[in-house]
Amino acid sequence: MEKERVGMYDGIQRDLVKQDNYETAHKVAKDKLREKDFVRQCSLAGAEIVETKPEGETVARIRFINRDYLVSYPSGEVRLADAQEEPPLWERIVILHYLTNAEGAPETGELISYQQIPDGFLYYTNFVRRTSGILSRTFGPDPELFMQAAIGLGGKPSKLGKYAVLVPALPQVSYHFIMWPGDEEFEPEFNCVFDRSITGCLPAEDITVLANMIAVKLVKQASAGSAGTVKK
């Protein structure tokens, strides 16, 4: 029997306004993590325990899209390790889901497409619109800019193509972005594949949201005018 994953739409109700939905999903994510053995989950997820306070609070550091975040337990609060501003709600939710779902499964070496992810067919159109569509509009005319932006975001050139990068999103989750520049006959195209182990870390809806986060950060990285500085 397949294990139930904590996902982005847990707690969502269609009759709530968007912000209320996000806040509800955030609360559910914190509650789900509170039910877990936090130290064990951090070990499975590749997060590092950095502080255990006398009053019972435990703090872990986790790498998320080229920045360090701190997660407090049992409160479930998530904050940036190097800045005072509050992280976006979506980022906090995905980090909490990742920690809750972690099983410590190693990479399989087998790459799969989004459509091969359980329930991926339900969100595929949205995935393409929020990922490939954004990247094509920004980087279609300039594949070198795409590569520079991805490397500036902590990515590494991939063997999957001339314009392909591996972007680490979480300690055990990476995205392979592949670009075909196109020519007189064909429009530029983007694809994204993952190691099969991603299915044990996040459900399809979270994988979509995370891909969109990376795409948006790549666009901001390119707009910043420096491949070495992430525009926040």
C-alpha cells in the first residue's frame, strides 16, 4: 500500500479565499510535522540539527534553493538563516512537507518525467504552464543567459544536453532543466526531469509548486544582471 504524502493541498477548501487556503495548508503542515520524531526526520531529510534549547525547542538548518533556512520544532516556524525577512508562505509549506515526508531513500539513478510521477497527469498542464512556459518566455532567445542564471542559483551543468542544468532544490531533491533553443522551424522548448526518488519526498502538487519557485528565481536571477547574486 502506497504511503500517504503530506501535500500542498492538504487542508485546502474551495470555498476559502486564496490567502486563507494558504494559511490553512501552512497550519496543517506544521501540525503534521509536530506528530513526527523531528530529529529522525531531519536525519532522513539531510537537515542538520544546530540547536537544542533547554525549554525543549529544537532548531535545524536545511538548504533550500541555494539558501539556508532554519526550522524550529515543535512550533514548525521556518525562517531564513541569513536574513530577517519572513520567507514566502509557499517556501515554508514545501520545506515542512519535505521534512514530514522524508524517508532517507537514496537516488535511484533513474530519471523520470513529470507525467511518470504518481498523480502527475492531474497537474501536468499546470506544471508546464508554471515552469516551461515561464522559462521559454524569458530564456527562449538566449540559452546562455539561462545557463548563467541556473549556475548563479547553485545549479551545475548536466550531461543531458548542451543547455541542461541540475538545480538542487532540497538536500534530496534536484531538478534537471533541459533547454532546446529552437530554430527557424521550431520554438524553444524546456523540459524538466527528476530522479525517481523524488516520489518518496514530495507529492505531485508540491513538485509543481517547487518547479515554479525555481523558474521564478531563475528569471529574477537573470534580471539581477549577475550570475553570482540571487535577486531576492
